[in-house]
Amino acid sequence: MTAFRDLRQYIELLTETLGEDEVRRVEGAGWDLEIGGITELLAEREGPALLFDDIPGYPTGFRVFTNFMGTAARCAVALGLPADTPKLDIVRTWKDMSRNLKLIPPVEVAHGPILENILEGDAADLTIFPTPRWHDGDGGRYIGTACMVIARDPDTGWVNVGTYRACVQGKDRLSLWMLGNRHARAIAAKYWDRGQACPIAVVVGQDPILSTAAAMAAPAGVSEYDLAGGLKGEGIAVLHAPGTDLPVPAAAEIVIVGEMPPLEEESVLEGPFGEWTGYYTHQGQETVVRVRQILHRDNPIILGAPPMLPTIPSGDQAVPLYSSTVTWDHLEQAGVQNVHGVWGYARQLMMVISIKQTGAGDAMHALLAAAGRKRSGGMERYFVVVDEDIDITDINHVLWAVFTRVDPSESIHIVRSPTTAIDPRLSPAKLAAGDLSMGIVLIDACKPFAWKDQYPRANRVDETYRAELRERWKTTLPL
């Protein structure tokens, strides 16, 4: 069970657990590129979480928080684990917790900090917040990069929570880019088919467990609120945004409430935006939210996870929780034996599986099973299987296995699989034709099973002696 109820308590916990330097307060950085640039530069170095304040043009206390889970230690704290938990143990804990997760529904309350300020009518003004322009090629200021978009199915009452990029388009207009196969888009279509606008709420400041649950894509009919409750060990406190039946976190920082009309009634030019692939993607007419109401706490905080190059551990990507845990669990459910761990690189573009071979087909079984879990619309591109002696959380160790245990003529296989519309390798012609297929690579970087016991012995210092050396020299050498 996590030791925090909201984003502010999480920030306090980081400071208390990891020290004053873990959350760096930055005063005076501007919203136009400067906040985004500082965030990226420090994320590249796995630097501290950043709390921006005194942003020129905005009141003191109107803040932006970034790099919130940008290191393994911060991920561990978010999950209620000791800060020094080894990386693969973080994933293992998350996998076991997710497999045995008991869904806990939210708890409705009458009051909460989110009601400290209720702005309606002309006072509902999105421009009061210091929304950053994250990248110089962005088509606007994106307030929603780690947000929660909340919609309720008009037929079943199912509450869906997802994450979509959200751009400020004016004082009372917000755009959302929703791919056609996402749950919120399907819910909206039900309202549109009836000639109605879809009620919508967008949360842009919440704790990291809520952020993680919103991005998990629960099965249709299951609310991500229930997932978050299971992960926290208690129901999420929610209240209905005034005048709506949309439950929003009672301790959220900012909630934008409105309605989303059909595209043919109103749309807005959205994008481009520097996406997680490391490229600017998509510009076109997209859905717009007519803002009716804004709720915010005193001294509100925008939670920011600006997309960067996928090789940079930013936002909630320092430990690839979701991609690694669901792949690991899928492998075990598919009957793959002796899985020692799964690790994702570059926002899961490369998935690495560690196994202990007991038969000649084990490596290929693991590769095919992992590729079979590839989610529809996902961009997983490379699947690598290695022996249990490889530290899969160390890219240099993984590359060593690929460079020395792979025979390219027989260890590498290429098949085709669906990808996503933001894949930069899709040609304009394929996009126009609606062909979203892409090759994926399966790499067997294990020692050949038939003679693995005769494989040359590695000369790497073993872990036991490494631990002895670190302990002996801990005060003088950074071992």
C-alpha cells in the first residue's frame, strides 16, 4: 500500500525518503521551451524530479512538476518499496501484485481539496495556468501529457479513465487526440450517434499511481479507478464534478470539465507534437472540449511528462513497469518455463527476456510468446531472449550477449505485425492506405542449447566478489 494520497504527499515522500536533492525546486524558468528544455537535460542524466515555481507571467504557487518517476529509486518509492530495491525486483513485485490484484472501487466523498476553487462561465479560463510549450516544433501548449481523461458510458455507466495528449486551444477550448480504437473514443461515439456532446473531464495533476493506472488500458467494462484502488490497497477518493456524473479524484490538482461535440459539429487543428518516439507526429482536425468548468486546488500543480527520445528515462519510464510486467506474466501464462525476468528499453521498443534453458526450443518459445503478446497498435519492434547470466537491466550486458552469442544467419527472424499510426517508419503511402503493418525482429541471443555447457567461460567478475569490493571500498571508490 502506498504511503501517499495525492501528488503533494508523493513529493513530500520523495524528499523525506531520498533527500532534499531528489526534488529540485526551480524558480523563474519560463513556460515557453525553458521548462521543457531543463526537464529534458536533467532527465538525460537521470537527475532529480523538478518542481517549477515563480514562472514569469503567473502567480507564485502555480507550479509544474516533471521527471516524477525518472529513476528506479523514485519508481520504488511510488510503489511503496524500499528506495534501493533492485530494478528487476521492482518489475517482479509489480508483476506479482498485478497478477493477484483485487479490484477496489473508488469511494465517493462529498468534499475534497479539488473544490477549493470552482471557476465557471467566463471565469473558466485555461490560460491562467503556466502550461509549457515543451518542444520548439509543438503546435501549441500541451497541458495534458500525463493526464487522466474521464468518460462515462451512457449505456452501462462504466467509467473509463485514459491518457491522451491535451492542448490548450483557447480560453475555453481544449483539444484531445484520441485514436479510433481507444475506449474513450468509443464512448464518445455513443453520444455522437444520439446527437449529443460527450461529457468529459480531464485531470492534469494526480499522483503517479493514478497516472500509471490511467495508462494501463483496462479491459472494456473495468474502470482504471478500480485498478488504481487495487494498486494502492484502498479505494480512490472521488467526488462528482459539480453538475455532472463524472467522478474525479477528490485530491487532484486541476480538473477541466466540459463536453466534446462530434467532429462534424466542431473540431480544431491539433498538432504536431513531439511524441515519445522522438519525432513530431500527427497534425489534423481533432476533437475539441468545450470547457464549462475548471476546478483547482490552491497553488495548483500541473503534472508534466513531456515526451522525449525513447532512450531517455523520463516521466514514469525509468523502470518499464507496464510493458515488462504484462509481458513477463504473459510468458508464464503461455507456459514458458524458467523466466528470470523481462525488461523493456526505449519505451518498450525492445523487449528483453531472460530464461534458463532446459530444452532446445526454449528460446524460440519465449520469443514467439512475447511477440504474441504484442498489443494491438503497439510499437514493440525488437524481441531478444538471453540466458539467465545476463543482467537484462544493463544495456551493455544485453549488447554483449547479442554481439557474442548470435549467429545472424540462424539466430534472427523477421515477421510482420500491426503497429501504431504514430510510427515514424510508416511511409505516407502506407498511412494513406490504412496499412499499419511493420516488421518485428526476433533475436535468439542465448548460448546454443546443444552445446551451451561447452560455451567459452565468461571472464566477468562475479556478483559475490563485486559486492565484497563495493563494501570494502565504499568510502573511497564509486564501485
